[in-house]
Amino acid sequence: ITGHMKMTATEFKARCLALIDQVRERDEPIVITKRGRVIATLEPAGAFDDRPWLRVRGTARWRGDPTAPAIREGDIQAVCVTSTIGYGGGDRARKLTRVENA
């Protein structure tokens, strides 16, 4: 962030109402730190849109074919479970069949 003020959370807490007014008037964000790490940023309300996803519109680029299958057909292996009903005593036998694509 360029043109911003940086302060600790303790400083911000002591002066927060005045700092909110300052951010609005100067149109500059304030970065708030705690123990040397950035924990928050106070930015002017005009910096945000009701639809934040619009800020990234047009920045993505397709690589490859977006309509191509996610995996190759040759990598697909299907396992089919088929049931056969035996007529002698009502037993059900299950048979696993492995289908491999070449």
C-alpha cells in the first residue's frame, strides 16, 4: 500500500475515532500492526465496491482448453457391479467386472 500510515493497535485504539475521520478526509489507508505484524487495514469506504469480485474482472487468463475433459479417456477405469439372481434357493451372486479402456 502506497501513501499509507502505519501504527500499532494500541495507538489506533487510543485515537480510532479521529483516525477514521482522517482516513475519510485524506483518502489514505492506515495499516494497523500488533507485535510488528500487520493485523488490519482501515481504508476509505470509496475504495470498496458492493461487488468486490469486479475488482479482479479481466485479470484471469485461460491456459489450455477450458472445454477439455479434466482427465484423459485412457486414464479412466470403471468397475461395474452386476447382480445375477440364482433360481435355486433365491441366492444372489455378485460378480465384479473390470472394464479397462485402451
